[in-house]
Amino acid sequence: MPLTKTLIEQFEAQLGKGAVLWRPEDLTLYEYDGGVDKARPAAVVFPRTTEDVVFIVLKAREARVPIVGRGAGTGLSGGSIPRDNGVVISFSRMNRILEIDIENERAIVQPGVVNLDVTQAVKSYGYFYAPDPSSARACTIGGNVAENAGGPHTLAYGVTTNHVVSLEAVLPDGSVMRLGRKELDLPGYDLTGLLTGSEGTMALVTEIGLRLMRQPEAVKTMLAVYGAAECAGDTVGELTARSLLPVAVEMLDGPMLRMVEEATHAGYPMDAAAVLLIEVEGLKEEVEEQTAQIDKVCLHCGATEFRIAKTEEERALLWKGRKNAFGAIGRITPTYYVQDGVVPRTQIAPTLKAIAAIGERRGIAISNIFHAGDGNMHPIIPFDPRKEGDLRNAQLAGEEILDFCISVGGSITGEHGVGMEKMELMAHQFDDDSLDMIRRIKMAFDPHCSLNPGKVLPTGKGCLEIRQPAKMEL
């Protein structure tokens, strides 16, 4: 059904005219996320309350118009792009921290709260929020929940689902579901876990209960320098074999660290083939012992240098280099394609070799920066959008990399989600029976395929085919 003037007027009456965008020039900023796909919505609306979201959902349902939830638009898989030309619900104005409960180590937030703002809000109490995507200064908790976001400290603390204790969500029929409470291990099915990572295809999350963690007594940040990238990859497997568990192990290869160093002056050696950024936390004595053992492992695996940040400023600078890496890439190439495959830690070194071979075969200078601790690879694949076929060549290189990840026991995504970018590759990861079960779960929540249609499941296995595209008629 078309998106009519009447529907726009209903949205404006409920939300205010400044909270509804429908003119083409206003919609341009909402036709893309941090990935490479694009599709323009028919309208964008900005609710402030759960009641607003219920109103939008009911009116869109009456008009048979699909809905796509959107956080900060920092996602990398096309998850917030309205493939079916529907209404985008931007949660940027639902950005309040509703409750901080230090006694129970919990916080209740709206989906538009920026990730880093949670830690800033509880820092004075000696607490922090553990999931820290590299886009933590911009990405929102609602988007993190939709994609089950990770980050550098995933190795020790886990991903978003490990820190979400409750959800309030609006279903496609307008009903409001409340899942979980401050207590742990509630009876019944873990629907909170099911919705975390469901990419907005089953419900629209309007409130999130988060687990807070106490700040550690001591922190040590280290930089191990290597003359060969494979040696850095082998170090990660060796740390695991020796039962050493840092809170973070990040890897940058030579091309990447040089881009980062030129932009941030973080102290990375320009002549290295790779570096590992390693961090440990805990009791002071425990941290000192772990640091000494990690030093030995890194040198045993071929590190040419092992540094320990001596001050908080030096430590912050090392992390500044890592956290600002994607901005640094823009100084060399304004357009690039980021992949998100996962491999067992023991397969990092072979995967780096495979990525290099794929890049050489396709004539692409691929660089690497990734969460080495949990094998979450992020190859950076540059392309020139002005050159015919260059983007497609980059995408095919990405598909080959993900197929290799699957072949060594890995996955097509670790934290970016499937979205529309990787949906066809789901058939490489799962058999037909598994894909059918995923579709049946989706349809149990969303029988009319009104939430984020055309995502996650491959063509012919999802529900996009049952819809007719919505078009603006004003």
C-alpha cells in the first residue's frame, strides 16, 4: 500500500511536524548506514515515548506500510536501511537514562542513549558498561541490542546479550511486551536473548535494562610489535593454550597501523608488520603476574618488542589509535568495505594468509584491524565508486573471505549483523531446515512481515516476497 498524505498527517498530529520527515531532500541522510548499501525511506519519524512507537506501529499497520527501526546509523550491514521503501523509526530522541540502580548494578535506558554515555553516567560510582564497540562515542544502545554488538573487550566480558537483563518492546500488532527484570535467571524462555541480535525483524525495543560492572582495581595496556603478521596471529592462539585471558587483544597489520599512526600519533612503530594491543584488568597482583606471562608468550612467538604503557595518558593514546582507526583509513581512501567474519583463534594466522591471497588475486590492497582475542576479523577492502565494477569486486572479495571463515569453523558475522549485506551468505552458513526455522520464528512475531522486511534471510527463504513496496503518494 502507498504511504499517503493522510498517514503523514496522522504522524504529525501525534509527534509534531518537526518529528516527521518526508520530503526527498530531508530523507537523503537516512538512505544509508556505515556500510555500502543504500535505499531511501518513504518517511522518517522521531518518537519520544513508547506510546509514540505504539501509535506509529498501529497506523503503519493499518496502511500496510513496513517499518524499520534505526539507531545512530553506524551499523555496517544495512540493517537500518528501508529496503522495502517504508517508514524509518529513528530512536535518536528517545535518549534518556531512566534509572541508575547502583545497589543492584543495573541501569534502565531508552534505545537512543549513546553507548559511552552509560559509562560516563556511572563512572563516579566506580562502575562502567562493558560492551564498547569502536563507535561507542556515537552508536546507541538500541542499535547495539539489535545487532548484538561486541567490541575490543568482548574477549573477557562478552557481547551485548551478556549485559542485557530486561527489555520493553513493541510488537507488530502494537502490543507492548516486557521481558526480564533486575533479577537473574528468571523462569521461562529467554526471549530477551532471542530479541537481542534479531536486527529489528521481530520487535521494536523501547527500553533496555543493562548490567553494570565495577571498575577494576588495576589495568595494564601493552603493545607487542611483530616483524610478521602471522606471528601476531600465532600469539593469540598461544595465549589461549596457556589459559591466559586478557580483557582485550586487538591486532593491526602493517598497512593499517601506518594509516593509524600517521593520523593519531598513538606511538605505533611505522616499520612493524603487525602489532597486538593487549589489556589486562583485575587485582593489582594478578595484573602484574599476567603481564609478565603475556610478555614471555609474545616474545616466544616472535615479538620484536614488548611495551607496557607507563601512564594513563600513554594507555589512552594507544587506545585512541585503535578506536579512531576507521577515521584514519579515510585519509588514504574515502570509500572502503568492512567485513566481519569470525574464525577460531587458532585459525587467525591461516585466515590472514587467505585474506592476503584473495586481495592479491583481485588486485586489492586489503588491510586488517580486528578483535583478535575472539577471532573477529575486520578486513578493510578499499574500492573506487567511480570505477565501474570496483565495488562489486570488493564485495566478491568479502564473500570469498567469509566463505573461508566458514570453511575453518567460523561465522559470517561476529558483531555487525547480517542485515541485507550478508543475507545471501546465510545459505552458506545454515542448511535449509535451519533457515526455515529462523523464518518460522520471525513469522511467529511478525506474521505480516511488517518489521524490517528483506533482511537476515536469503532471497526465497524470507518474507520480503509477500510484500508490495510502499511508495509515497502526496
